[in-house]
Amino acid sequence: MTRNQLFAYFFALIVLGSCETVIDVDLPVEPTRLVVNGFINPDSAVTVRISKSKFVLDRAESFTLVEDAQAVLFENGQEITQLNHVGTGLYTSPYRPQVGQQYTIQVDADGLESVEASSEIVKTVEIARLTADSIRRENGSVCSNGDCVPTFTTAYRFQMTFTDFEERDNFYEVVSYVVVRDSFPVFDDANPGGPIEYEIFTERRRAFLISDDPVVSSSEFDFGDGGFFGSSLLFTDDIFSGRSYTLNFTTEGAFGGKITQLTVMLRTLSVDQYEYLRTLQLQEFNEGDPFSEVVPVYNNIENGFGIFAGYSADSVVVDID
Amino acid sequence: MKHILLLALFLIITGVPKAHSQSSLSTKITVKEDSPTVLHLFKQIEATNLFDLAYSGNYVDVQQTISIPNDNSTVQELLKVTNDATHTTFRQRGRQIMLIAEPSRYTISGYISDAASGENLIGANAFEKTSLQGTSSNTYGFYSLTLPATSDSTTIIYSYVGYQPQAVSLVLTQDTTINITLQDNALLDEVVITASEADKIQEVTQMSTISVPIEQIKSMPAFLGEVDVLKTLQLLPGVQSGNEGTSGIYVRGGGPDQNLILLDGVPVYNASHLFGFFSVFNADAINNVQLIKGGFPARYGGRLSSVIDISMKEGNMNEFHGEGSIGLVASKLTLEGPILKGKTSFIVSGRRTYIDLLTRPLIRAASEVNGTGGYYFYDLNAKVNHRFSDKDRLYLSAYLGDDRFSAESKDEYVEQGIELEDSFRAGLNWGNITSALRWNHVFNNKLFSNLTLTYSRYRFNIESGFTFEYVQEEEKVTNKGDVQYLSGIQDFAAKLDFDFIPSPNHYIRYGVNAIRHRFNPGAFSVFNDDADFPLDTTLNSVNFRANEFAAYVEDDWQISNRLKVNLGLHLSAFDVGDAFYYSLQPRVAARYLLSDKFSLKASYARMTQFVHLLTNSGVGLPTDLWVPATELVPPQQSHQVALGAARSLSNKYEISLEGYYKTMDNVIEYKEGASFAAPGQDWQDLVEIGDGWSYGTELLLQKKVGKTTGWLGYTLSWTNRQFDNLNFGRAFPYKYDRRHDASIAVVHQWKKNREFSFTWVYGTGNAITIPRSLYAAQESSNSQGFFGAPTPNTFNPGEVYYYGERNSYRMAAYHRLDASVTFRKDTRWGQRAWVFAVYNAYSRQNPFFIYYTGFGETSRFRQFSLFPIIPSVSYRFEF
């Protein structure tokens, strides 16, 4: 039982006579603002998603996308390109940002205040070495008539070495993707009873990572129950600033299907991206807890909301046979 | 014949031989001036050639003027007048008259106590009738009054609110011990109510101080049958309650950890039961409660915002008595009496709730998993004291209290023919122990001392454990596990205090104290005897040991008839690990009498606090942690200036108006998003350090005597905080920034045995943070499982809440009416009373907290209110 569950139980005990009501909160209507979200990096085209914010008591069921905005990208203060709308609020340009440069985006749309945001593409920290090995982990058992057989899953254990830059504060994210070959059964109504065939497909999925490395567990993301919130590892260079460091981490959970390829990516983040991810995870973690103080999520969009942040990455592909 | 006459004449002219005869003091002299100086007067006496005057310039000021009663006075009368003016007496030998300095003052000292029970009367007045020079008794009932000797009789009046004043007349020719007992008005059939001169509010130098008579506290409407000291203090201006029902105290914009709550001189860290719905103080065992909000005398230190000094009763010295009550939620019993009549007495006081017995069956019925749960708390106060003599008295006291919550569930089933049981239990408990050994010693009639040795311990722990049984190879295997989180604070302290009263114009206090703290802000232990993954670890958060020292000196100095000043200096130091802090705190309070009914007051105090309470800004949970100042987290400091006026109206009412401005430095809050210092985490990394400031005015109208007593209070105040890393560095209102706070408390005795009381409170709502807008989160950042990488053509983002400025929304105003009526009856064994009370008489749904829920069509704000109208009945008895 988490401590919050315990308190909830406790409170339930004493508030037997209490009342809960819906109230009319006298709030001034907040103006709708442009929401711009995009992480840019040298390995992909610049892409942002533009939508509108919603007043907290607005009855609309979803966020409205903006499909008629003008978005312009600047590199080090010079206009570089316009971003074109390609559908569902996505604006893109084939231009790829470069390491070490500053980027600014300006967005205008009818009826909404113009917004602007800046970030930088941070110098890449390369993965010097990555070792991976697979381990079998017992994750339960299957029983039939009292006969139990343990089931196993394959987890991958990594050690990644890299060297931090001394001259600046660095923020890191470690992400892992797998390519799996999986199948799903296809049923035919005309033939009840088993699947008639299996369709095989290949898909890229994100792996869930955990680590008890001190660099990660000493960060704010270790909420004490041994777990780690989020599928990626987020940390700063406080502990190993300027030095070489080897991080230990493993994947968690079952993948389903057969893994043919595994990618580990070390992202060097701008401070904007790090702060955004950190505060967003905190806000999500505390959601529903009336006893915690609210978390304002980091927002670098002037006159608007969202996040426009740069990062650069180095990755290593591990082939699994 | 002629020769004899000549001889006689010769003898007369040359004077009588000194050894054998005296010049007559009845010789009359005509003095030339109306108010001659001593020098001139003596010259004129010597001019008669009958006397030689001898005196020392050390104690006779020859330039001092003497007023002569009439033109033609005898030498004796002239000498008397001179003696009175110069505090001398004279001795005559023949011609020679010698003026001798006499001890100009004599001291009357002793103890003032209640006539029936022998309890010390704290702050009782003793003053000389004509000159109005006086003093008041200290915490132990000791007083000392030094007055100039007069050859006439002097009358001393002893008085105390709620008691019959007493006058004692005596001729003051030597130091005298007078122990006085005063009769409680309530016990008298016919009462002559006189609020004597010295009780008046405007006389007291200590401003920002309110003394609530314990009888008034016991007459307030009770919550669920329990009268509460801290809840009553919340009704005074400048003091606010936090959330509904809780007994957290916020004084002049300060936080709930900034109150020095003293129980017989021992600081209490957590003064609440059940999240603050009840306080740990059993009103039946209390003698006196004093609240100080500003202008703190130098003898107090260690907290910024208030001092709540609670003195417990010592036990009736003369007779065995008891009192108690049986209520809906809790019952209590107090027994007191002499062990050796007049010398040793004891008091034992206990209280326990039985909510658990009431709720257990309800929970069992409602629970799906064969669960049960319960909550109870208890308090126990035990004291014994012994009077060795008028000079020495020893007191031993202890307080024990605990809150316990538990939940259990059990699941029994059969597998493979074997009976198995899984069980789960969870518990939460917290409590205090405080104990003190005090020794009063009177060195002489002007110097009183007290030595106190104390031990106190506060701890809370959360525990959850389980037992799983399963079948393996046809055998039953049991797996037990346990998780425990423990946090606490332990203090050993010694205090030495002196009261030195050289004259009615000076009341000097000085002393030293030392506290050895041991903080344990969170230790976590895990135990699991699983065959495959055994675990037995204890992760300690850092254990802090700290030492705190203080020394002080203060003087209550009557500078002139109109001006009285309390000047003091408090020096404190704190030593923890590698950090050493010290602080010099000047304290000044002054009172100026504009007339005998109207006074002006001003004060300045600097305070330092070496401990912090890490509290979650939601509700005051027992998970609040006491932590020391450390190298990374410095002590809190405050400066407070206050200005006020106080006036007595027609001898019955007292009205005071006070304004204050207070700054607080180094206050702490949890970082945004942190809500609990998890085990293994260092709390120092989870806090932000910032500043606060508050200002306001308080109005209090009080009536302490008569059939109807009570008060009306109103406070208008602002309080803000500023932290560099919270709310983007911008200042924001403190959660408990209550613009208006008003309260009325009235107790009315309408017949001899019928009493009616009500309280009404009003407060502006608390400042909270609520979401203002929602917007889409960046999609690839969401915690994904391992299925579904983000695809550009589907838009299914998470939501981000935007809150705007912190604490920028006010909940609805809080107001509530409580009332109670008491029917007393004398029985042959004592007295009994039925008390009917109602809490929240018009059932207002006061907001407890507000939260946002839903999305789109279902989005709304919900408000949670705690208590609707709650009637209660309790039965009280006294014997």
C-alpha cells in the first residue's frame, strides 16, 4: 500500500459524515493561447505540433489543432525556413538543425497572440562504449492442476560509457527502442474455433528502462518504491561533471514477439527539454494527490504554452540474433 | 543663697554635663524658612546651643529640602520630618544627636494560592494600597514586594481575576513572609465583584499578551464534547486556525511550527491528536494559559511567532477531589489530592476516545476483504509535588499521549486441501512523552530560583506488514514482510531561572538553558523473509544531533509612575554537525500610562528559531517532520514591531487595539512537486528557503467579570512569502493569508446552575492554487509502455495543467456558529452537569479543500467539506 493509499483510507475513516459538492468557482476566463510542442535534433526534420489551450472549465472534449498558422524558424537570429502544415497540426520543414546553433521559432495565427520560443542544439556527448547482455528473469508462473511452471522474460542489461563536457552543465536522457517481429491472430467468422492464420509484422517500440545507478536514483525521480517513473532515464552531470562515466541500466517488462534489433540512444538535452520533462513527470506523478503542492510545468513559449527544445543524440544499435 | 543661684545659673549657661543628662527634644524652635535645606535646618537647631548634630554625607543629602509642618516646632518634630525625608533615624546621647541610615526598605514575600485547592495562582497581584507600588506572582505563585518602611501601618492588597481580593495590614518594620490564599468567586454565595486597580489590562507592560482564564476555556462550546485549549486560542485576534477543525495555530502570519508551546516549561512538538481535531491538552488539568504574540520577554526564545505557556494544576493540597466527563467521542477523568496534607499532592488526569469501538463494526460491514480498522487516542498527565519548606519545593510531572490507527484484513481459503491465510495490516501511530523535574529554591526574600530538568520525545511511525501463505510441494510456506517508517525527535534539557526583585521598580529575570536534541527525520526499514529474495535493511535518513543553548536577562523596570519598560536580551546558540549558529536578540516593550485607564504600548522583538517543520501544504498530517537548522538550511529569524493602545471601560471591559509588522527570514517550503520526504532521500535536497512578511491590526474587546463574560476580536492582516525557486521567484500570498478574521465568544450564567455559551467565527478563505488552463503535452515525452511509438497522424497527447500565480485563488469564506448549554446540579457527593452542545449550528459547508476533476464535459471543481452540524452531549461530574 503506498503511503497515499494509506492516508486515503485513514481519511475515509474519519470523514464518514463529510460532504462533497460541486461548486461554482468564480474564475475569470483564461484567454486561449497557442500551444507549440517540438523537440528538434540534427537527425530529423524540424517538426512541431501546434494546438490551442483550453480554459479549465471549457466543455470541449479535446484540444483543438491549429491548421492555419504561420511558423518561421530562425537560426542564430537569421530566418532559415518556413514550416509547412502537413496535417493534424503538424508543421514541418526538411531543414535539419545543426549542433551548436541557437534556434528560434515564431508562430502567428489568426485570433491568437503571436508566440516565440528559443532553444539550442547541444553539443553531442558520444557513447564511448556500450555492452549489452541478455538475462532471463522469472516474472511469474503458470499453474495448471497444482503443477506450476515459472515463466521467464528476457531483459537486457547495459553498461554505457561516455564523457561529460566540463565547461557546461549537461542534461541527459537515455532512451531505448526495440524492433520486434510479432504476430497477431486473424479470425474468420466463418470458421469459429481457432485463428485461421497469423499475421506477422515488424514494429518499433520503446523499451521501459530502470536503473539503480546513483546518478539516476539520486535524482528527484526516484520516488522510493524502487521504481522509476517514465520509460527513459533522466539525469544531470552533477555527480560526474567533466569526467567519464559508466551508467548501468536494464530494460524492464516483457516485449512480446521476437526482438530483432535494439537501439540505445544517449541524448544530450538542452536545459529546456530537461526542465520540461522533469516538471511534466512530477506533475503527472502528483496528479490526484490533494496533499502535494502543485507543480508548474516548464514553459519556454513566450505568450503561449508548450515546449520548444533542442537535443542531439548518439545511438548504438545492438543486433539480436 | 546668692551663691547657689549663681552656681545654678552658671551650670545652666554652660550646659548640662553630657554623660548624665539630655537636652530636651521638646525645645521649640522657630524655623526661619518654610522649606529649609537640611543644612540650614541643622544650623538652626545647633544655634540653640543645646545640640550637636552628627551625620554622614553618605546617606544624608544636606541640600535636600524639608517641609516644616508649622512655624514653631519642637526639635523632635523637626527631626522626625528630617528622618522621613532622608530615610534616617536618630539617636541621642546628651547633647549629641546622631542621624543613622536605617534600612529604608523591607520585603514582604511568600506564595499566593487558591484557598480551596492550594494551587499556585500565577500572575496574581500584590500591591500597596496607597502608593500602588506592587508586583505579581510568578509561575510558581511566588511574589516579593519591597517597600519603604513607615512607622504607620501599610496595607497590601492581593488580587486575581475571578477571586475575592484580600487586604492585609501591617506595620512594616522587618522583612516578612506572608503566604496568602484567595477565595475563588465561584465558590462564594455572595460575590462582590471588583476588578481591582492592578488587574487592568493597561497596567500590564507585556503587550500582545492575552491570558485566558481556564474557567472561560472550560465554558466554551466543545467539539464533540471535548473542550479544547488550542481551539479556544484560535478565537483570539491575531491567531488563526489553519483548516477546518484542526488545532494548528498560525499567529500573525507565521507558520504552524513557529509557536513555542510549553507544557510546564517543556516544549511540545506535536500538540494535536487526530490531525489536529483535538489538542493534547486536557482542559481539566490546566491551571493557566497565556498567549504571547509579540513583544516577547527575553526569557522566551526558540520560535518566531508565539509563546503558548500552559501551566498545569499541581494537585489539591488539602482535599481529595476528582472531576471527569463522559462524552460521545471521549471520556476523561482527573483525580487529585494530598499525599501529605499541606505538603505533598498529586494529580492524575487521563482521557481516551473510543471512536475505534464505534467504527470497527461499521468498517467490518462495509469492507469487502474481511477488514477491520480503528482509531483511538489517549492522554495521560501525572504529577506529584512536595513542599519541603517555604524555601524549597519539588515537582515531578509526566505526560504521555498517543494516537493509533490500524487497519487489518484477513483472507482465509483452502488450496490443495491445506488451509491458508493471507493477512495484511497497516498502522499509523504518533505521540509525545514529556517529563520534567523542577525544583524551586528561594535564596532570600528577593531571589527566587527554579531548576528544571526535562526529557521529551515525539515520534511517529507508519507500518505495514503482510503474511502470505502458499503451498509448495504440498507443504505450507509462510512469507512475512514488514515495512516501517519512523521519524522522531528527542530532547534532553536543563534550565536554570532566577527571579530577582530588589524593589517594586525592578523585576529582574535571568537564566540559562541547554537542550540536547536528537532529530531523526525519517528512518526506513524493510524486512521480508521470502526464501528467494530475503530482505532486511534499514535505510537511515541522516540522524542529526544538535545542542541548543540560551541565556537571557530582562528587567521589568518602572521608570516613572507613567512609564514602565521591559528590557531584555536573549542570546542563543545552536550547534549541529559542522554548523554553529548564534543569535543576539534584543527585546524591548514599553507601556506609557496616559491616564489611569488608558495606556499606549510599543514593542520590538527579534526572534530566532533553530528548528523547522517540514509540512506538506495540504493538511497538517502527522507526517510533518521536525528538522534542525543545518549547514545547508539556516535558522529562521524574525523582527517584529508592534504598537498599541489599551483602555479599561467602566471597570468591566477592556479594549485593546494593536498593529504589528513582522518580517521572517529563512522560512522553508517543500520544492514544487515534493510532497513527502521519502525514505533514503535527504530532506535538505527537497526544500526551498525564502522569506515572509506580515502586517495587520487586531482589535480585542474583553469582559472578564460578571454574569456575562467573553470577548469580541477582529483582525485585518496580510501575509506573503517569496522564494526564488517557487512561483517563478514572484511573491505570493501565504496559504493562510486571511484578510479578515473575526470571532465572538460569550459565556453567560443565567441562573446559578445554568450556563449558556456560544462562539461565532468568520474568516476569509484560504489561498490555494487551482488550474486555470489545460494544454497538450509533447507527445514523445509521455511515459510510454513499450507499445506504440508516437505516430504523427494521431493526436492523442497527455494534458498539462497551467496554474497561474501560486495561491491566487481564495476559497469561500469560513464561518461557523457553535453553542452549548450546561445544566449543573449539586449532589451529595459533589456536582454534576449535563452539557448539550452543537458544532456548526447552521450546518455551513465550509470548504476543506477544492480539487479539479474530469475533462471537457465532465470538468468541474469539487469542494470537500468536513463537518456539517454535529450535536453532542456529555456528562460532567466533580467530587
